[in-house]
Amino acid sequence: MLRLALAFCLPVACSRPPGAEPASSAPRLASFSPALTELLFSMGLGDQVVGVTRYCELPEGETRPVLGDAITVSAEGVLAVDPDVLLIQSDPARFAPIQQLEPDLQIEHFTIETLAEISAAQRRLGVLAGQPERGEEAARAFETGLEGVRTKSAGLQRPRLLFVTGSEKPGTAGGGTFVDELIGLAGAENAAANLHGWATLDLEYALAAAPEVLVCWSPEADADRDLARWRALRDLPAARDGRVFGITAQSWITPTPRLVGHAEELLAMVHPELAHP
């Protein structure tokens, strides 16, 4: 506890700069990002993960100490697992007290908004884990999978697709998001492409966008209600034509390699003729 108290009166200590190599040959990794945690386990690097957040989903049978969540950070918990590298996606300032206590701790910040940034993260994680070949292999497999979907949809008619989250206060994936890119890979046009990033969505915008396909992501508990609301909007071409689809897996809105499979699913929604010629 004394070390925690001192953290708020010490000057900011120096640390290894972003992009530096980790200190040891088999670095201990703590992840404050569900996406980064899944990337590590999918690359076969789970044995080096020594701590995660409460929102991280681990493979069956795996457990790790919980070090906090999107709001709180347990400095004591982080220090207890003694990581070499702390992997984050949120504001690095949240971790300044830990950095002051452990100036040798490497804090690595990732931005993952696009598909290219997923493969870049895979390569960087491989380097940080001391196994760059794992990162390269995973990134190439991901890129190859995406290219396979792009090839299947090449030259097909591109209907307008609106991707929404929920129905009461819906959001949508605008331009610059990995979902926007998935829509393009699946042979459709994003009806919300003129919005930037993850944006709120009102009913007037949805009606004006006139999507021919609508895909609604909801938590499983709300899925039936949300799907029924969108299907009831007969002014939407997608609703009139019976092309409103519901999805519930968190992996649809998390930047991980599972997006390759979701791109295939999206392709089947947009172009059912590929499955049933």
C-alpha cells in the first residue's frame, strides 16, 4: 500500500519507449484488452498471459488473475503478477501510477479499428512475446482468409447494407471501422459509410439510407425484441424483402481473427445465391 501511495507523488519515471523489444526471452504479458487477449490465445501464446480484464473471454478451461476493467485498474493486481509487458487499448494515462511504481514495465498501446490493424497487432504481439514467427503466421492466415472472401464477392451486385447495434438507442458502424470493411468484403455497400467510426443512429437516418439488407447485432437477451422492431419497419426495403438478420456473438464487434468467419456469414446474407445457385 505504501508503494501505491507514493505513486501519486513521484515524478513520471522513464520507461522503454513504444516499439521497443521486451526485456526477456519469454516475456510475461498482462492484457487490458479483450481483443488483445483473444489474439494472444489464438496465436498459441496464452501460456505467457499472466493477467486479464474481467471482460476478457478465455478459452474453455483457462483462468487468469483479473486485473481490472474498462473503468478501474488494480495497480496492486498488476504488480502481483509481475508482467514484463502491459498491453492496452485505452488511454495510457490510466496506467501512469503503475508506470511510476515499475519504470521498467513496458506499456504497449494498440489502436485496432481496421482489418489491417488486426494483422499489424498480430505481428507486434508476436515480437513482444519473443515469437515473431507466430505473429507472422497468424497475420498471413488472417489476411489470406479475408482475401478469400473478397475473391468470392468480386464482380457481384453490391446492395446497400446497414449494420446496426440494438434498437432502442441504436448505433451503426460508419466509415473507417472494421465492420465497414467487412461489408465491402462481403460484396455490399455500407449504407452508413458517410458517418465516421462507431456512430449513433436515428430512425430518420435509417429510413433515408434505404438499406436493402439490415444486420442487427444485439446482446442475446435483447435479440428477439430488437429484431422484431427492425422487421416491423415496412418502410425499410430490407424489412419489406425479408432481409433483416439478427446476430448476437460479441466477436462480431471485437477486432479478432474470428472476423474472417463473420465475413463469410455476411457474404451469405448479402449473396445467398452463392450458397444456393
